[in-house]
Amino acid sequence: MECHVDALANERVDESGGVAHCQQRSPGHRGAGDAHGQVVAAQVLQLGGVEAVAAAEVGQLGPQGEGRPDELTVKYSEGVDVFVTECQTDTGQLMSIKYGLPLWLYDYTIDTHHTPHYAVGYLMKQIKPRLGMVTHIEYEEDIINETIAGIRAHWDGFFAFGAPDVVTVNVTPDAIWIRKAVLPGLTGARIPDFRKVLGVPEVPEELPLPQPRLPREEQQEQYTREIEIEPTKYYPPDVNRDLPTKLPDPLTMPLKKIMRMFGYDV
């Protein structure tokens, strides 16, 4: 489950209380599952006479979604009260055991497009906000302790989760407090039956996947990768590893293994 933070335009940050309504989200919000909504609206916080929030999903100070940790995030977030960033917990082995996903898929996704929890703590340590906050995160009870441990490897200041949807943050010159919005109950996601998706009575153990026609290196300018923070700066030595930036070849997905993990009879 991915979770996000909203500041409600109809709420005053110099008053406590209030209800967060699902229909009245900050500008740019496209729904709980969309990366474009993870912004604590700076114009709302400025009503309380405080510095603007850095809504950095990581390295992007605007409506962009997730990204790798970089130096520009640190530079442009200087002096903020609340620093909000995406966070993906770098626990590929646990995810592989839990969901049956290949380790390469989890590691490649994080190491090319996301900010691991160790890097989140590192960024917060450099920026030193009054409040460090994470959103766009897999907020799951059985791995949340790992998320906190990785962040605390670097950051010992005020920290909070922007999860589950929708967390409301009140900021004044003298205080910051977090409270839960009033929302209907949420549900978890379950993968579909791949037999129905593919229109076949049986699925293979491994499904061959095509290699991407346009790899990251051809989509992204080299400068974007050059300003990424060196991983050895935020990974503790005992968990530091080589980051995979290329997909395996051949590329396959273990369909039956994944379905068994979700209780399908295959």
C-alpha cells in the first residue's frame, strides 16, 4: 500500500482540529495511488507564517513522483520546517520471501527509481528540518520496524510517517503536530488471477518478459545520474551492496510462485 500526505486548503494551520475531507485535496492530487499527490501544500503552511515545506519525492521539487536521492534536494530544501520525501524500504530479501517476487525485480526498481530508507535518513540529516516525514511508502506492519531502523541510522530528529492516507500536518512557528484525518476504511490490494488476465486455463511457471525498448539511460540525461548521492554515504557498511542498474537477461516472472503466495490453487 502506498501512502501520501495532504494539506487541506480549507484548513487553517494556526488552528487545531478540523476534518480532512477526501474530496478536498491539495492542488495536483490525483488519488491515493498516484505519485503526483505527495505534496504538503506550501501555500497552506505559509498561512501560519512558517517556511515552505520541501515536498521532495526525491530530488524533484514539484509535481514529479519518486526518484533517487540527489544533491539538489539537499540544496533546495535548506531552511524548511517540514521535509517530505518518498521512501521505499530496501528489504528485497524479505519481499521475495513474503510475496514470491524475484529479488532482482525489487532491487532494480528501488536502485533505479526510488529512495531507500537509509538514504531518507541521510537526506534528513543533511537538511535538518523541524520535522522529517515520509510518504509514498509501503506502510506494512511487518516491515515498518526495518523502515524506522534504516532512517534512524542517520536521522535522530523529529520523524513521522505520512501514512496511512490521509495524514494532516499542522505547522506554526512554535509547534508542529500530526493527526489522522477522518476517512472511510481502507483495504489492501490482492493480485489478480493471472489465468484470467492472460485468458488461459493454466499459467507457466515462468513468464518471459520483453526487455525495455528504451532503457533509463536513453530516457534520462546523464546529469541526473551524476548528481545522485553516492550510496556508500547512506548505506551502513554491513548492508552496502552493488546496485543493479540493468535488468537480467533473459527476463522472466515466476507467475505460479507469486499466485501460490497469495493463496491461489495452481
